[in-house]
Amino acid sequence: MKVESLCSNNLITAEVTDTLVEAAQKMARNHVGALAVLDEGTLVGVLSEADVVKAVAEEASLDVTAVDEYMTEDAITVVPGDDAGVAAQRMVEHGIGHLPVMDAGSAIAMLSKGDLMAVGAVAAGNAT
């Protein structure tokens, strides 16, 4: 099964200058666990729920701290034609739960471990 058939094409994003509160609100409103972080339209990282939790634990001022201070840079990505098994392997190898889906240099979607688990590509507990 290919990545393109598993992920939602409704990519939810944050700008590097968005605050952590704004990003958390986007996640909550859209029921997603991670945001693709863009800088002038270019993918520069991923902000996950775990990143927000880390900021809370470190007592960061969520209403003024920018997303780029807690995002994961150099995101591991997939392309629409990649096999679900390849995506699952990348998640397990890197201990991540979300992969931006890239097409022609642009982020077009986000693939989550939940998307993979829904089709049985990842056994529960094998991806974080």
C-alpha cells in the first residue's frame, strides 16, 4: 500500500513565528498530533505534541515562545509513492510518529503512525 492512499491531504501547518499556544490550538482544533512547520512556504521542521509537552515541562512561556524553538528540524519525510512499510520503518528507526509527505519539494500531507496502524503496517507499540 502506498503512502498517498493512507494520509489526509489536509495538511495543517504552523509558521516558524507562530507561538506554541497558537500551534497547540491548531492541533486541538484539527485533531492532529503534529504540524508541518513552514518558513515562507518551505518545510523546515515538525512540531509534535511531545514537543509542546517538553516546552510545558521546561516552563516555557507558551504565549510568546515561537514554534521554531521547540520544533524538530530536518524532518524525516516520505513521498506519495513510498510503500507504507518504508514509512513505518522510518518512524521506528527514528522514534517518531509523524512524517511529512513531500511532492515536488513541497509538503502536501502528514502521515501518522495512526494512519499506518489503521491498515496494519505498524504493530502497536513499534512506533513512537
